Amino acid sequence: MLPAPSDAARRSIRRLVWSLQVALVAGTVFTLPVAADQCRTLGTGVVECRVSGGSQGGRSGDPAAAPRFLWIGHDAGVGPCWYWSSRPGGYDPQNPTDALAISTALRDHPACPAPPGDEAARAWEIFRSFRLEAPLPEITPDVGVTGLPTFVGVAAPAPVAHSEVLPDGRVMRVEASVTSVAVDWGDGHRSEHAPGDVGGYPGGSAVHTYRHKTCTSTYRTEHPAGMLCHPTLDAYDIEVTFVWAGSYSIEGPWIVLGVLELGATRRHDVDELVGVRHP
């Protein structure tokens, strides 16, 4: 039985989402996507990164749940060991309260020998181990203007790849690439774009026009023009998300594993232009 995390550990895990570095089989060290390491500040806006995933994937027309849950098993040759499974009930990396138990299991036990035909579990494990980049969006203009377009620009990272020789001598390749970029504009509008189209100002596809300026609560309630402000927001939270798709091949066609999403949020103030008549 693994020890339950303390209250302090639980709070720390909730703040960091994922901050695990794990040693996998054969002494090879991989690093899980670490949200805390990828958070950045752009100008005066705070960027928040997140990691999620576990969508379904499989062979054409026959999706199978991705091996998302960590189980502790027992092998006659190695003793207690860990393995990934699509069967619910094991430790869930998406549940922050399980993070300490997962890190302990991966540190203290070896990986269970993969049974024949379980290459998908190993491929998913590799996919999750990739250090995938989060977006670093640029917003133009720095302060938006109602009635005029706001552009989001972000460079999609290069694909990530890994290959290894399986025990039977075949070569397995695993790849991850950004297949789409999603933009939540913070005012109820959302758009999705091809990775190469989010070039920012002036020709990028990620463009949006705001109808309401953003103001402080004092301005909204006390200024004569407060009625023109958004009723609740003092800035729009623009969230940009990379959708990383994983797939693997064992000397044959590529098989879809699923997706992992990494997002970054930037606060964006929107003002208005007011014409003044000169005498």
C-alpha cells in the first residue's frame, strides 16, 4: 500500500498540476509535461499553462480508450511493478491528489514487462513522456480597441519523435505534432486554426473584434461612460491551446494514440477610441 499524501503535499500538487520527473524502463529518463516549468509572463499579462489529455484513439474505425491509469501489479520475475492501462480505478494523472502516489510508484518500482501485443501501452507511455511545448502567444495590439481587430500570433513547434527497438527486434516509432491551435477569446467566442495559419498581425487567421471595452468595477459604476464597458470583466482572458496529437508505427501504418492539450492564458485589456470635436 502506497502512503497517502499529506495535506501540504496535496496543496502543493494542486498548485503545480504536474511536476513529476520519472525514471522509466532500461534506465532511460523521460520528463512528463510539466506545466509549472512552462508558465511564463508576457509583458504585464500572466500566462497560465495547463496539461490535459486522454482522448480516445485507435485503429481506423475502432477507437480504444487510451492507457491513462497507472496500476501497480506483480510480476514473477521483477516483483511489484507498474503499468499503464485504460481500465479505470488505478492512479489518474489528471487527478492532482494522485500525483504523489504516481511519482512514488514510478520511483520505487520497475515497469512491468509488457505482455505480447501491448505495444500501444508502451507507445502511449512514450507519448506522455515527451516534453511538449506550450504556446507563447503574441497579441496585437497590446491594448485592444473596440470595433477594430485583435490578432493572436503563435509559432507552432516542430514535431517530437522517438524510436526504439522492441524485444522481438521490430522498431517502434512514436511521434507527436501540433494538429490545431484553439483560441478562446474570453468573451464567449472560440476559434480553431491550422498551426501554420496563426501568424498574427496582419494576415493571421486568429483574429477577433471585441464589442465592449474592459473597465474596473469603479469605472463601470461611477463613470458616465461605464455603461459601455463589459458588465463584469476588467480584462479578457485569451486562452491559446496547442492540440498535440500522438501516433505510433511498428514497421507499418501509423496508429492514432490520442491527444494532449497545452494552453496558455494572456489577459487582454480592450479600450475604445473617442472622437473629440475641436472648435
